[in-house]
Amino acid sequence: MLANEMSEKSQAEIDTLLTIVQNPIRRKIIRRLSQEASYPLEIAKEIGVGQQLVTTHLALMEREGFVQSNMESSPLGPNRRLYFLKQSAYLTVCFGPHLYDEKYFTFEALPNKLSKDAIDFLGRIDKIQEKKPSNSIEPWADLIADIDKKMAILDDEKAVLLYIRNLAMKQANKALHLEKTTHDERRILQYILDEQTINIENISQTLNLRESLVREILAKLKREHPKLSQLNT
């Protein structure tokens, strides 16, 4: 995993999210609710499945905290339950012969550090809102298109970097075998390469090794590879 150490809570959130999105009907429901809040009957008609099935999936997603609902009055009949997305999430899973990486975070609030492009995009939002008439969709369409182009560039760059990283890990693994390291030593070194940390507790829990053994192996590895001492603990 390339990301910093992940708490059990975060891992549980990833497992729950994967369970939710693995179902194609739930993905269609999420896609529909990403556009606007909707009623089960509307969703059922638009995605081409039965209303009862949609209601069952919505109940599960609401129980897990992914959607929320409100009872809305209807002028033509009984009150109806309106569903809307409650969470904003970003999930990636990358894997290969020498790579495994999973990341999950929400984007409901801005991070403290912003790139120049992000600042420029935010500035454009302010300028659009200042213009009259403010209900024109064209400037928003242009902004969204520019953001999508930027994300496509970043995705392409990430794909290239993942390829190169995978190649580097392959060569690093070859070097580990040439050093005639033991199985547990290789596992610990591979973990360190992925996580860039030598936290004994995390290594022990992730690799299911005794802390005393991890501590003993790390002491040996630090003598052979002094730069390991510079990593975070």
C-alpha cells in the first residue's frame, strides 16, 4: 500500500464501500442520486428495475450511511420518501505483481494545502457567481470541462508513475533475493518500501509477526542498510 498507515476504522470503511459499490444496481442508484435527489419509483423507472428492489438497496445504503432520506409531501397522493447521497468519496485500488495500493478519502471539505490549479478553479467560481445573469449554465460547463481535462492529465500521469514504480519494485525484489535475505526479512523490507515507515507495531500487525521478531530483524536490517534509520517510526 502506497498511502500512509491506515487505521482499522479506515480499512473497515473501505470494506464497506467496496461492498456497496460491487453491486451494479447500487452503482446505478448512486449515479442517479449523484445528479439529484429522487424517489424510489423515479429511480426504478430510470434504471429499469422493480421499485421494491430499489427500495431494498436504498434501505441498505441508508443503514450504512451512504444515502439519507426525508419524507416529502405530495400534492397528488400520500407522502413520499426522497433519497439523496450523504457521502462524497474517492476510492482507488491499484495492484500488480509488485504493487498494491488502496486509498479512500472524502472531499466534503477543502484540504489545507491547495495546488495553483485548484486555487485558479476556485477563483473562477467566484468570478462566475459575481457575473449577471448568475443563472447562465455556460460558464459552469466551461469550468467543469476544464476540471475534467486536468483530472484526465493527472490520471494519465499517475498511470505512468504506477508503471515506473512497479518496475522499480520488481528490481528491488530482485536485489532482495540476491542479498539472500530470509523470507521474513524480505516481507519486512517490502513493507518498508511500500509504506516508507519502520513502525514496529504496524509491521507486526500487518505481517502477523511477533513484535520481538520484528524488532530483532529491524535491528539487523538497520546495520546492513543505515538509511532505514531515517524513516518514520
